[in-house]
Amino acid sequence: MNEDTKTTCPYCGTLVDNTEEVCPQCSAPLKPAKPAKQQAKLLAPTAVASLVLGILSINFSSLIIPGFILAAIGKRKANEGYDAIASNPDVYSGEGMLNAGRITSKVGLILSIVMIPFWILYIVIVAIGISESF
């Protein structure tokens, strides 16, 4: 065996061939262990809540007040999730879901605002209809 193809066991000092994975003398591992699989990050604690609240704010935007409330809570939950990720970036992920929650909350808020003139118009039409029936 050529000296260039040999290495020394770091545990017992025996001269070992480079192709060996364990020392024949002491059975110690010669090759570095494969790195452990990186642990998956947790989803930010409020990511799902922000998305669900954002979607509900869109669904209830025609009722104005529930749309406003759900949108405000959804946006706040998204901000809480971003804060959790910022404080523990190695632990939490879910920026995409938080972004979707923030966007759907904004859409729900905008739709709630757009519905205000329609409700005013509806109330005026009903009031006119009631007054004409008397």
C-alpha cells in the first residue's frame, strides 16, 4: 500500500488505508459522520389564523362591520407572526402564509369600504319604498 493512500487513526494512531471507514485496530469511525438532516422550522404561530381571518373578512365584507373586524384581527395576527419570525428566525417560517393573510385582510377591508355606498343606497331605496306605500 502506498503511503499517500494511508491516514492515521485519530484515536489509536494506527496507519490505515484512506478507503477504510472504520479503524481495523480500534473500530473508531475514520470518515466524518454525515451531517444530520436540518430540522424543519415551525410554522409561525399565527400564520394560519391570519390567512383564515383574511379569507373570512372577504366573505363577510358585504356586512361591513364583520368584514372590518375580521380584516383588522387578520392583519394584527399577520404582524404577530412576522414578529415571531423576526425574533426567532431559526425556529419559525411561514412568511408566504403570513403575506397571504395580510393581503386577504387588506382585500376584505377594501371590500367592506366599497360596500358602504351600496348599503346606503339600499337603505334609501327601502325608505323611499316604505314612504310611498303610506
